[in-house]
Amino acid sequence: MHQGDGWIVVFVIVVLTAGIVVWLWRYFTSNRLGVSLPEGNLENVSEELAAMLEEYGFEVTGGKIKWPVSVSVDEVELPPAGIIVDAFATRNGQYYVVRIARPSQVMEWNAKSIRDRLLMYALLFPEARGIVYIDPDEDSLHVIEFEIDRRSL
């Protein structure tokens, strides 16, 4: 080796290490499902929903979306289902998924029922702070947040 070659080797090792660290950081902090919080599409948000959210300090940022979901059991296709998000909103710089209560899906206010009905939204949108659950019949709005202890996995 010539004089000064050691510094070149050290420089290359530092650059490679920094690159690997940046890649690992992006990989572990990214939304693995690739579903980002949509904005816009506000034409299908009712005035009543927007007013109720605004009353609680939320600003509507996105409208209703539906993802078709194909399901098969033992290689038999079942009728298609869907995942519906009624709106997206922000409050204090935090994003929220908005879900409106359905008469056919009565919510029981216990941890198991809330988890079974709403956890999928937190998993689909990990950058969201929580889920805003609105029951227009009861004129109520609830903010649900999930915290998953990944240390025990």
C-alpha cells in the first residue's frame, strides 16, 4: 500500500456503513403495506360528517375509499368483500382514519370488540395517530388509538 491508501479504505468503509444504516432506517420505518394516507377526493364527504369533525377540532383531508378484498377458503372463492374508510382527517398535525358506525355492525365498547372491528385500520395506516369512530345515531365521536407492544413479539 502507498502512503494515504489507509485513509481511502477508511473513507470507503464509513460511506458503506452510512449507506447501510440509512437503508435499514428507511426499511424499518417505512409503511410496509405501501398504503399511504390519501388526500383529496372530498366531494363524497357529507356536510354533516365534515361539520361534526370540525366541531371536535378535526379537518377533513380525504374522502371515502373502498378496497375490494378477494377471499377464498379451501380454494373456493367467496363473494368479494371490501375495506371501507369513510374519510381521513387531521387534528394538531396528526392523521386519523374516520369510520362511521353501521347499523348492521353494532359496536360493543370493550377492548376485544374494538380490536376486532378497528385494528385493521391502524395496521393499514401505521402513520395515522388513530381511528375516529362516529355514531351519527347517538351523535357521538370517539378517538381510538392502538399501542402494540412489539417487544413481546
